[in-house]
Amino acid sequence: MTDSVNVNYDTLIPNNVGLASDRRVLRGLEQWHSNYLNWWKQTGPEGFQDASVYLRTAVSVEREGWAKFGFVKMPDYRWGILLAPAVEDRRIPFGLHKGEPVWQEIPGEYRSMLRRLIVIQGDTEPASVEQQRYLGQTAPSLYDMRNVFQVNVEEARHLWAMVYLLHKYFGRDGREEAQELLSRRSGDEDRPRLLGAFNEETPDWLSFFMFTFFTDRDGKMQLESLAQSGFDPLSRTTRFMLTEEAHHMFVGISGISRVIQKTCSAMKEAGIEDPNEIESIRSLGVIDLPTIQKKANFHYSVSLDLFGSELSTNAANFFNSGLKGRYQENDIDDDHCLTDATYPVMRLINGVITQTQEAALPALNMRLRDDYVRDCARGVERWNQLIAKEGIEFRVELPHVAFNRHVGEFSNIKATPQGMIINETKWQENLQEYLPSIEDKAYIASLMRPVTAPGSYASWISPPARMIDNKSEDFEFVRIQH
């Protein structure tokens, strides 16, 4: 495979994979490109297709200086196919083929499994663009508006990354799957996206920040696992995707931090010490901490479902085959084969949530979910430090993994955020204490009014600590066509 750290922008489809010399794949992708632009214009940011946005575009896959910034209209954004540099003499790091040279072509026996992995990953990327379609219309600042558009174009580029693999390595089947990725729609009753979290609405900016914190963090864990793959083109593709994904999680953790900061500052200024004085706090035009907690409960539990069942033969097969490893596989101190290993798994046994030791291979989803829970907890602790610094007695807590689950071991029970199993009646009685109520959603919706003056911010969010690309505080990140 011809490749380079620099990206060739002389072609319709920017790339560093020598696409010009691969006529079959180039022709297929050029045809797909036309359909892709139709999809973007139909389901991309509504009302902003003609706006000039200050976006970053990848120009290299080197760690330093990999992107440039500039104004571009989103339909003209140069979506490209970018693979991280090849690692010389790279070996498969896990599973039955551990120690063998990585594959540049797909072993026939793993073809269908690998296609499934790529399609599922690929399906999440356009889904989030569709979910976030209307957010530009209620952006709390031009800074935030630019950030959602940056997330959108990069999620769309990640779609390109998976579509390239489908076209390059899977022939007609791959081309058909690539077209299907443009045919499904988030939340559509007839043709929904493949995973539940990607059919949920993202109706407001607090939802968006929660999505980029919790759901994009699941994306990070999945990409890290795929980056270990023995199929080297998938590994290299996902390694570069992780470079861009980091910004999406930054948008989430910093966005929620800014919401919390504004709420705490407003409470302090008004002399309100009790975070449960909901009406008094809302009269200040900010989002109360208990509602932020309820939003976190929802997005965290929905994101946990993305890890699938705690025990999974698919997960074991992906690992054994060398297709999908564990989070930071190389840092784990074991034999990387797991033939006789066990792992602690939370199970529902005789109506009681119990931890049992299970075979490690089928428990790989559980292990990845545990890594995710720890990663989320570190981020949530940063929010709690902010709250404590303002002298307010409140902590955002991650709910128990059995809470509000629709996939896996706990999907048939009702549990409180503390992990206590309750009956349906109790659940319904307390639901509005656990998850955002109709009134909570209506209040948040009432705050969603666009702020488009450069350097200005909505009442419910603080300015960021620093600007993008060292720009001034009043920089016009989006030039809106009126």
C-alpha cells in the first residue's frame, strides 16, 4: 500500500493511501461521494450549509502540526481518507495469531466478522451528525456553534474512513454496505441506526455536551480496541481517528464544566447555598445541579448499553481472531491469549446483583465497560472539584451500572441510581427524580436561544478558558449568511 504522512489534496478525495493509482476504489468512492453530499445536505447542520466556519482540516498524520485552520463552507470541507503511519514489522498483539505479522489483506475466514465490526463503527458516525442537525440554531455562542460543526465534519470524516475500508477490501458487498450507511437515519422507525444510543434525540446543548462526554467516550474505547487489530489498515485508520476524537470529548467535558461553573457562580452571587432550591436557581437563568445529574444519569446509562451483553461469544471471537483487542492492550500484563483467564462480572442471580468470576474471553465487553466507567469517573471528578471550589455541597455521581439499562444482564429489572432493585410501581413513582422530567426538559428548552454576537455567551454557560487556535475572545468563528 502506498502511503504518506502528508495528505494529497490534489484529488477530489484527499488521501494518503495512493488512491490515484487504485482506479477501482477511486471510481467507487467518487460515485459514493455524490450520494454522500446529498446525505450531508439533507441531514447535516440545518440552516448553516452556506455559513463560513473556522474549521480545522487534517493535512498530515504526524503528531505535530497535523492540522490547519481556515474558513470553509461545510459542504466544501475536504473530507479525506487518512491512515496513521505504518509501524515497521508490527505483529498481532493478542489472540490465536499473537506474534504473527499483521495482515494487509483480510483472511478469508474472518471476512464477515470484520465487515460487521466496520459497519457497526461506520454507522455511528453519520448517526451523530443526524442527531445534532438542529443544534446550530440554538448555539449559546459562535465558539460553541463552531465546535459542534467541527465535531460534525470530523464524525463525517470518520464515516469516510470506514467506507474506504469497505470499498477497498470487501468488493461489491462493501460497496452495498457503504450505500446502506447513507440510507439509515437516526431515530427513523423504518430504517433506524444500528445502535440504540444513536437513535436518541439530541434536542439541546446540555444533551450535546453529555453526548460528547459519555457517548463519544464509548467511541474512544471502541476505537482504541480496534486500533489493536491484526488487520493493519483498520488499526491505522482508527489510530488517526482517535486524534480527532480527542477534541469531541474535550467539547463534552469542558462544555459541562462551563455549565456547572456558571450555575455555581450564579448561585454564589445570589446567596443561594442549597442546590435543591430549584425554582430560585432557575430564576437566575442557569441549569440547576440536580437537573445536570439527571441528564448525566440518562446519557451514561444509554452509553453503557453500547458495550453490549456482559458475556458475549462475539467479543470472544473478535479477540481470538485478532480483529479487536482490549483497551490499551499493550499495557496489560498477561499472556494476551486469555485461554484460562477469568474476569469478575456483575450478574443478576436469583434477583440479586452479584459479582462472579467468569471466563475472560466472553467477558471482554465487561472489561471494556469497566475501563469506560473508570474513564468517565475521572472526568466527573473534575466537575465535582469545580463545585467544591465554589463551596457548594453537591456531587455529581455516576449511577449504578444496573440503572436504566436496556441491553445486557440488567435489562429486565428496574434499579435505582444507587443500584437497589425496585418494582415497576416504585420506578414510575420516582422516575422524575432519576431522569429528566417533562418540566426539566421544557426548562432547558426555554434557555436554548441563539447567541450570535462574537464574544457573547448565553446566560447558562461560562466562556471557555481559552479560544481555538489562539484567536481573540471576540473572533467571529462562524460567519452566518443572513
